[in-house]
Amino acid sequence: MARRLQLPFEILTDAEFKLCDQLHFPTFEVDGMRLLKRLTMVVRGGRIEHVFYPVFPPNESAEQVLRWLRKHPIPIQPK
């Protein structure tokens, strides 16, 4: 999906809800399907650094994440 949509970031899949259950992420059910509520995670170095939830309003979510990323830049490691 990320490649098809040409997204500049990775998309995490958790079809069996293993990670979702371990981290107690919010879910809901519709027509017998369990679905994950919309959230955004910032993951750096294999660690969850920040979670945006709820994602509301959806049309402002990307700007909220960008503002947070600007305030929390990736530290540059000395060579």
C-alpha cells in the first residue's frame, strides 16, 4: 500500500492484532470485523516515541504531526 500510494513513510500492518493487543490500542467492531481506530505513531530507532490519538479532526492531523516533528527533530549524531 505504501509503495502504491507513494507514501514517504512506512505503514505498519497488524492483521492478527498482536501488537495492537500488547499496546492496548483502541479498536472497534463493525459487521463482525475488528478494526483499529485511527492513530499516528512516531517510531524512531525501533521505539514508539509519540502516539497521536484521537486523530481529530482528520483534515488537521497531518499538520499536527508535522508541528510535533518540527519541535522534536531527530538529533544529528556526531561522526
